[in-house]
Amino acid sequence: MKILIVLTYYHPHWTGLTVHAVRVAEHLAVRGHQVTVLTSRHASDLARDEMLNGVRVVRLQPVARFSRGMVTPAFPWAAARLIAEHEVVQIHTPLPEAPLVALLCRSLGRPLLMTHHGDVVMPDSPVEQLLEQAAFQVLRTAASLADGLTSYSEDYARHSRLLSPFHEKLTCILPPVEFPEPDSTAAAAWKQELGLADRRLIGFGGRWVSEKGFDDLLRALPLIRAEVPEAHLVFAGERNVVYDDFYAICRPLIEAEQEHITFLGLIKDRERLASFYAMLDLFVLPSHTDMMAITQVEALLCGTPVVATDIPGARVVVRETGFGQLAPPHDPPGLARTILATLAKRERYRPSRDVVCRIFDTDQTMNAYEQLLARLVQTRSRSDLGARASRRLVGGSWPALAAAPMTAAASLHSLNGAPQAHTGLSADDRALLGQLLRNEADMAYRRRAPTLLGFLDLHDGETVLDCGCGMGVYLMMMGRLRRLNLIGVDGDRERLHWAEREQVPADLSEVDIHQLPFADASFDKVLMSEVLEHLQDDRGALREIWRILKPGGILAISVPHANYPFWWDPINKTIEAFGGQPITSAGPITGIWSNHERLYLPEQLREAVREAGFTVEVVEEQTHYSFPFIHFIVYSIGKPLIERNLLPKGLRDSADRFRGERNSGSPLNPINLGVGLFRLFDARNDRLRGTERTFVTLALKARKPG
């Protein structure tokens, strides 16, 4: 394979991320792959283009630095050219340019693997916190566009705000760790040279930044020394970090214990670093957040037990090997107690190098990367042969992705041969619905309506409830498709009056959906479209639906997707990205959250329906691409114009959901032109690759066991 790797810093820059990236790149090259690295020229003495251990390294000249990133104006052109020349792209994040790389990969038809090395955590200043939120949005955008993601551990990914929504395309791969065996004589000599021969050495290392929690260790030191007077801290790493002045903040704590702390600086020589670990009695990493520090594994490989904080990711090494103990985070006294307990039983926790090497096996790691990259290339090659209109998750399978090519008008086909989405609709049915939906400007509604009606599999003579029928558009469509006994209920009297004016063919009632006035097992089918998200007790309502459905009866549901696309509702998406609460009250800038108690992820909806007693047959995620601000245009501008009867009759006939058959289709009609533009954007949803992660709608089909 021709593999392009993109990251901000590469060798000789020295962090856990760069060490990881170097090892992956060089091992892939050894295995016969053509590997190119695109990175920044972070030091002026570095070559712009060179071969390093079989890897071509292309460095772009930066013009400025911001926080942890570099400004390289040539990046877009260089990235586009190199992406086109390679079969697959791997990015190591955090990476400010990640969304741009992802978009270029999409445009050029190249699969993208995003290897994530930890969520961005910045100091507490307002500016840095703003940068942290911006970085989160950048990385979330890249993750949604990537074909695959990797994390070091399931433990970290499950608790990561960034990674947890993308678990279905996530592969957990332990980092490649290679480290020399220490020279015990050299380690003892160095300890003697430092004047620490009679001390109990507690080592720590890395970048001196706030998330590493070194302040907790400094506060714990007096408590440790009260029990073990000869305890002494030894630090290896960079103290002066340009984007974080945390060392300066810790200076009073350092000065108070300066006789009991030794600073060795950044150690780049691996043999020397092995001697550092080997002379320690204990290696401690009191992180507040950490994906998995490779330094822990290196310490174990040198025979030194580890104390780490009991937080997602950071605890994995100790849990997997058993060679150390976990301390409570943000708790200096608790950290001191854990360190003392580990020192007291040090022989019990002394690591076995063979055991550590079996767990952190570089060959296994590289096999996993090689297989994943090859699979992404093959999957993209197959997906380019056909199109997919939405992602389908069938029954209990998670995930089961649609796999068959299809045209824009075709219905869905699932991986395990489950029924297609519109099996309950004939070709004539679909043609009729096309006419009835001719005026529809909400492209997500236009997609979900045939899906839900197909789920219901309607037959003449059945009794069907539209629960939360609103103005009765679905009742109108069902009445045109079949001869049915239709009942519509809603809690909004004004909406029901509208349905009466439109003379929908149904009995209408204002009811509390949580207490339906119907007998047990009295309905063949129930539709709940965009209803559950409005209810305080969604599970109670679902139990009520289960009660009134006949055994074997079908429930069709749609709800808004919690991971919705940015352009569908940019305002709320931006608010959420910066940690704010979305706008839920009705108003001119209300978006997808309007009057909603919650949005749903697929598994959340599936679990709520299962809990009520249903068997879930199909879950679909629909509408990834959308015209920018379409929700605002349709519901904050168009909807009030129609409901207040402010449009001339000709325009009203081309805009009202009940008047699709009256639309002449004139291209001179401005509303037809606008809807046509929306459909141009929406047409891309007929050709999804199956790797999209943001959607507007969740549609679900469930059945009451019979």
C-alpha cells in the first residue's frame, strides 16, 4: 500500500504521540509499504524532504505558532497533492488541519484513518479554554468524516466525549512499545553520581502541563516523607512548555520541597532513559486526564512498578499487567497512601519483562494497523462501485451496515438479507407519495415519510393510530394509500383543528399520550413520527403503545438524531460544541432542539423501545447532507408564512404539505426553485459511502411479540 501519514510534529520532536507515529511509520515501511509523512518543519535545521529509516518525510515551513499547533500556508496544496498520490491516509490527532485532510480525502476518494492520542485539555484561562472547545469541534468534525478511528483502549474510548459517539467505527489498538533492557550497573552508577544512593526514588516524567497532575505529587511528597524520610522525587522531561505555564504555577510547591526533588531534563537517549527507570523504586503518573502514557510501559519494561491514577485510559497499563496500584485522582493524600502501600510491597509488584512484552507486542500492534488500513482501502474501493442512501442497523446487530448498490429511488437492502425499507409500498404507492410530497422543503421529512409508511406495511381494513398526529399529514397520506380505520391523537388542540380543516380521513382526539383512551390490543399499527423527543416520560408512552397494539402489531417511530449534521442546525451545533445548552424553546432561531426533551442516539432509541417490550427489527439513520440552515429556512421562515396564510394562492399551492398535487411544477415559481436547490444538496444522500456519522433522523420499526 501507499500510505500517507499526517501529523503536526515528527522526529526529532519528542512526545508520546510522535514516538508512536514514528514506530508505526517505520514498521509499515519495513513490511514493504510505501510510507510518506507530511509534517511541519518545526526546527530550521531540519531537511524539507528526506528519507528516514525507509520513510519519506516531507516538512512544510511554518510561518507562526499557535498554542500547540503550527501555521503552514502550503499545507492545503501539499496535502491535496500527496493524498492523491497515496491509497490511504492516516492522521495522528490532535491535528488542527484534521477536518481539511478529511474533506480532501472525501473529495479525492481516499480512505482516512484517524488515530487519536487523547482529547485536547488546556489550562484554565478563558483563552485556553476557548481553544480547547474549538479543538474539540475540529476533531469531532474530522472524526465524523473519517472512515475509521483508533484509540489505545476501550476504557478510554468509552469515556471520551470525542470518541464515544463513534464506537461503531472505532478499533482499539495498543501503542507500539519498544524499549531496551536497562544496564543495572549503569543505573546504579548514575544514582550514585547524583548523590541519591541512599534515597527511595519516586520518578515521574513527561511534559510539565496541568493535565499530568504533577502538583498532586508535589503535595503528596511531605505526606510520603513523614512515613519514608528518605523518599525523593526525580523528574525526567520538559519543564518549560510554551503553551502551558504550569511549571511556574507549581514553583511555590517545588521550592518548598526543593531539597527532595531532582530534575534531569528531557532524556532523548533511550539507553540513558532506561537507566533512569531502572534506578527508581517506583514510577508515578498522577494524571488528571491521559489516554495511556507509554512511559508507564517503559518503566515496567525496566523492572519498576507503577502507580497511576484511576481514570479512563491511564489505568489500563496497571490493570492489564497487575504491576502496580491505582490512586484516586485529584487527591494528594490518597496518592500518598497508594505510593506508600506500593513501596511497602514493592517486590509483590515487581514487573516481569516477558509478561509486559506479551501484552504490549509490537508485532500484534502492527498486524492490527496493517489489516485495518488494508480493510479501509478495500471497503472504499467497494463503496465507490455503488451508492447507499442511508445507514441501516438491523435487529440486534450493531452495526449492520447497508451493503448493496442502489439508485436514488431504490429502497434499502440490509447486510443480513432483512426486508427492504419500503416492502410495504408498491411502485404505484411510491409514485403517489412522490406527488403528495412534491411541495416538501424539509428533505429529512421527505425521506422519512416513505420509510415510516413502508415500515407500517399497511393493508386495507386495518386500524391504525397516528400518535402525535399534529396537522394530520401522515393521516392524509395513509388515507390515500389504503382503506384504513384511522385514528389521530395529539395534545395540541390547534394542530387538531388544522387537521379538521384539511378534512383528513380520521377520527381525531386531544389526549394525553401517556394515558391513551383505548382498549388493550385495539390497533394493528401505530405511527409515532417526531413525538418521543417531546415527551418527558418517553418510556411510559412506549409502554402505553405496547398496551394498545395487537400481538404482532407494528410500531414505526422517527426521532431527531443526537449526532446531527452541522449545517442542519449550525446555531445549536456551535452552542453544544462550546459546552452550552442548546436552544429548546420555540422562537425564530430555534433549530432541531425545538420544544424537545432530548435527542437520540441509535442505541438509546433501540433500548427505550426494547424496554417497553417490543422487538426491534430495523433502525435507520437518514439525511447526512443538507442545504445550510435548511431547518431555519423551512421552520422559522416558511412554516409561519403558511400557517398565517401570508402567501398568495399560487405560492401556497407549491409550499403547503397538503397541496403537493396542486403544484404545477413551474420552474418560474420561486418556491419550486428553492425546493429544487434543496434537493440538489439532498441528492448526495442517495450516494452515501456508508461511513457517515452525522444524521438528521432515526427511523425505527418494532413489533409487539405475538
